Amino acid sequence: MSEPGITVRMYRGPQADAGKVERGLLGDCFLIRIEQGEARSFILIDCGVLTGTPDARGVMRAVAQDIAATCGGRLDLVIATHQHADHLSGFAHAADLFFGGTIAIGEVWLAWTEDPDDDQANELRARFDHARTTLARLAAPDPHSAFAGAPQTALAGLDAFFAVAPAGSGARMTTGAIIDRLREAPAKDKVRYLGPGAVLQTPGAIPLGAIVLGPPRDRLLFKDLPTKRGDETYAAPPGSTQALVEEALDSTESDRSGHSPFAPGERRLTEASVRAVADDAAAGADDAARQWLRRRYYDDLPPDPPSRGGDVPDQKRRRIDGDWLAAAGAFALKLDSDTNNTSLVIAFALPDGDFMLFAGDAQVGNWESWHNQPYVFGGQTLSATDILARTRLYKVGHHGSHNATLKAKGLVLMTHPGLVAMVSTDEAFARLPARGWQMPAGDTKRALLAATRGRLIRGDRRWRDDDDVRAFPASGDFLARLDESGDLFVDYRVYGDAVSSPKATGTKGTGRKGRRAP
């Protein structure tokens, strides 16, 4: 029997017809197609796009329709790596296709963190749910709450981390609800919760070996950033004010003077005492100061004259009650990163012993944990170093961010001479002022380009139009395996004979824009 052909399809959003990419897809959606003779197997890894993406529902429905057409209405395996909208929202946008009978799902793989019968997983989910609830209070505070004075700029973007995704009917599904729907899609005995060190085979007519690297079960689950040395990844870690935010969010005190940086004896003018002081001509010095503050920062002022609209001026703008909540961004990022670190990470074995590594959004601790256990596979005992050295395709973690591709314990060990990396990103969208994210981060991108010798496939630009790869020789085999002719996706033939279209490989023997492929 002939060798199987294995193709990875990265969905990347609508593209322009004239060669320039209009925008990418800031989210993960990968379809693995395995073919051998007349047999076919299909594996879908995540299906989502970031909240706030223009026409997110339309894009993800187009993606789901293409998945249905490509797999003939049946996915042998769906893998949901972790609970973030940019990895799961497509299942909500196209719920009628995924859960309405158009696409049958044979088996679902989830991380151990989603197992309802696992005590550690239940404790972890309760912790995350509590944190999400407190962040929701910040993002949409009650006008009379202690957080009402928070500046909007401090809270901008929090909803993007934990927002629900709209389903077609107008109903809304949280990421947890999407996981629940995925659990119900196959037969009950076809849902697997996987932990580090597990070795198994994918379902379907043509199985692949699969090694589970993460997420870890120990404290590394909460190590999101590099140490102060900053040498684990390709950028130094930012600072954090998480402790301050968590203490303040957990406080139910109406008088928040306990969070004052001053000693108790110096806290005479507290917010509560200023609000409560009554007008009294014989007031002492302290009460007189409180009266002055109350009148100028808390009392309602007389209405403006009709010429200015007659409104009652709002004095909240004069106070700095909510300025400390600028730290809420760091708190949200910590929770976001902790969720990323629960990513289910799988290395799929190719028939020749090489691997395809799908890292989800795994961050520092998840990566480091891979090196803490052996992997018994095919009669051999492998280490994470062995697997990384034999990685032929790397699905770049977290859209190429600064702390989701490890250095010494990660990319440096990916020494395969044919290494190819695929990164799902939309750099322009990520850099918008409301976000300001570096995806891909400059140092990470340069390291990926060097490790792959320019074989970096991006979701937001065609390889042939990417100025970043011009310094590297164009490989004829790589170009023959790369098919960029699709409007909604890019295909890369990882294993088996190269089968790409003339449009994808160029004309008259050229690699791209006149460069001859060797």
C-alpha cells in the first residue's frame, strides 16, 4: 500500500484576489487531512477567532462550511485545546453545522483540565470562574459600586479575553458552554481527557500516533512568564501588579481605606468619613477639611444655566478612585495566560518517525513541563528533546507572542533540516490601539525565520508576498508543498508526494516574483 499523504490546512480569513492579503485570522483553526488510497481521515484542532474581529460570524461560518465540504460531513476527531474564544468561537458561530447534523463528530479530545470527574480540574475551573466573575464586575461595573470610577482605558479589552460568542439564533454561548456541546457531540465513550505523558492513536481509517506533552499537573501550570533573567523566551517579561488587584477585588469592604499606603494613624481623611460628614459651623479642623472635600468632590452641584444645557455637573471626573484599576489589565493578562497554559499540547507522529507539534497557546510552564517525563512510543522511550529534534511542522503557539515559544527548551531544540512553522495571526488587527499586542513579536518572528530558514507560513500574508522571507533561498520542495491558491486557507503538504496547484507554485519555474526555485 502507498504511503499516506498528510496535509495541514490553516484557516486564515478572507484574502484579496490580487496577491495582497486583506487580513488574517487572529485565532486557531487547523484541519489535518490524511489520505491513503481511497481512505480519508480528518482531524480538526480548534475553530475560533478573536472577539471583535470584523464579521467574525460570517468568516467562521464560511470556515465551517469549507470544513464540512472538505471532510464530507464527518470529522474523525475534534481537539479543543483550551477555553478561549479565539480557539472555540467558531463552534458557536456555526453551531447549526457542528451540532445540528451537518458535521458528524466521531471523537473529542480535551485536556485533563476539562474532566468533570477530576478533583484537581474542578478546583482549577472554580478558581478561573471566580476570576472571570470579578473581571466582569470591572468591565461592566454597577454605577454605585466601588469600581464605578474606573477609567475606561484601564478596562478596555477585558471583554475580549472572556467574552461569549454569539450563536446564529442570537443566543450566546460561553467557552464553557461550547466545551459542553463538544462533550455531547460524539458517543459518551468517545470523549477523552488527556494528561501529560499519554500516548495513543487518533481515530479514523488512517490513524496517527499521538503523544500528549501538556498541560502539566504541577505548579508549572501557573508559570506564564519567563523569570527575571528573561532568557527562557525571546523577550524580557513585563512587570505585574496582580497581587494588588486580587486583594482589592476580593475585598468586600465599603470603606477601602485598608488599601491605603499610609499608616493607620495617618488615615484621617477616608472616603467614608468624607461622604458622611455633616455641615457644621463649629466643626474642628478635620471635619472642616472633610466638608471642603465633600462639597468639591462628592456633592451634587447646582445645575448649569440653560445656556450650558442645564445638566448637573458630574464630579466623579475630579476623583481618582478608580485609577488604581489600571492594574486590572495585568490581572486580566495573568488569568488569560493561566488559561493559555492549560492548552492541550500534542505531537503527532508521521510515518517516518518525525512529528507535527501543535502547541495550542502553551506558555512557559507548559513548555518546561514537557521535559519532566519520558514518552514510551513505538517501542522507544523518547524525551521532549527527542520529539522537538524530530519536529518537522510546528504550529506556533499563541500567534507568535513573546512568551509562547520557548527558547533553550523549545525552538533551539527544533533542529530538523526541513522544519516549517505555521502561525495564525493578524498583525495589523493585534496592533490596534485597543489591544497593542505584538503578534508575532519581533524577536520571536526572527527566531522562527532563522530556525525554519524562511519557511514561516503566516495567516495574514501570502508567503510569496512576505518581505521577511526574502533573505532566505526559496526551496523548490517547500514551494511544491505549499498551496496558497485558496481564498480562505493555506494548505501545506507535510508528508507524502507534493501536490500543489500551478497557481501556488508560480510559473515558468520561478519560486516567487521571478526568483527561480532551486
